[in-house]
Amino acid sequence: MNVASNPTLPLIACLIATLIPVFFGKLTVTPTWLSLQALALGWITLNQHDTLNLHALAAGLEILIIRAWLVPQLLRRTLQAGKAAELDVMPSNLFAWGAAVALIILAFKFGDGARADVRALTLGVVAATVTVAFLVLASNREPVAQLVALLFMENALALFESLMPEPWPLPVHIAISVVYVGTVAVGSWLIRGQSVLSVLIPQPKEDVR
């Protein structure tokens, strides 16, 4: 079997790029993992099309330029301006890890209903990405971590397209790209504004007696 045309390999790569930063990564390396997710999505997109047509070319360029390069660069600059870069994506404790493992198992059980290997694996990766992103939203109050979780969810939405009988039209791709860039742009603006306010208005020190 041709490795480049094997649909399971990019799905596994996308899953690894989602789970490793959540369990073991710091916020400072999440832009790299987002780029790896995007490269896996591009691989899946190319496998979706038998021939390289206009739609495949446009979708591939959107993934490479926006998801693999532009958005990670914007997020990297935001992390450099803040103080939360060295924090964990998800709190490192047994309760959070146990909840994450349970959600991932539940997500893949949901995918088993498809009764087809690739479709079940795709549904499992989509569901696992969404549920883990919700867990990060619920367990980490840092704005940067919540922004990363939202970007993970939007990548899961892009992966869901591979399950559709027909690819989404180009205007839908453009709208999703605008939302993706808008999410990181607005989130970065709010995070930087919060950092400026924390510098201008320092927190009062507790009176310890």
C-alpha cells in the first residue's frame, strides 16, 4: 500500500498532535502542535480527492497558509507577550487525566457506530478532539489555554468535512477561514489587553499579619 495514500496515517497523526500537548505539553509549544494538526488535515484533504482539482488546491492552500502558518504565528506572538507560556495546557493531576482518558474512550465508542474503519476512526478523532477541547475549557482558566481549545475545536470541524459525501463549497471554506483567523485575532487582542491592564493596575498585596 502507498503510504502517502493511506487514510489512517494522517488521522493518527492528527490525533497525536491533539493529545500530546493536552497531556504533556506547555502552552508555549501549542503553536507547533497546531501546525502539525494542519499538516495532517492537508494530508487528509489531498487523500480525499482522486485528482488535484481547483477545490483541492484551494483547500490545501487554505490549510497551509492559514492553519499551518498564519494562525500559529499569531498565537506564538501572543504567547511571547504574556506570562502564561510555561503553564500546562491542562492541569497535571490524576483527576483531569482520568477524565480525559474516559472522554477519549467514550469518543471512540461513538465512532464505532459507523461500522467502517476509516469513517469510525475519523469520527473518533473528531469526537476526541472536541471532548478534550471542552475539558481544557473547563479545567484551565488561562485565556491562552481557552483560545487554544477553541482552535482545536475548529480544526475538528475542518476534519469533519472529510466525512461529507461532497466537499464544502469554496465560499464555505472562506467563511470558516475568516472565523478561524478572527478567533485567534480577537482572542490575542483580548489577551494582550488583559496583560497591559495587569501591568498598569497591579493587584493589591495581601496584608499578612
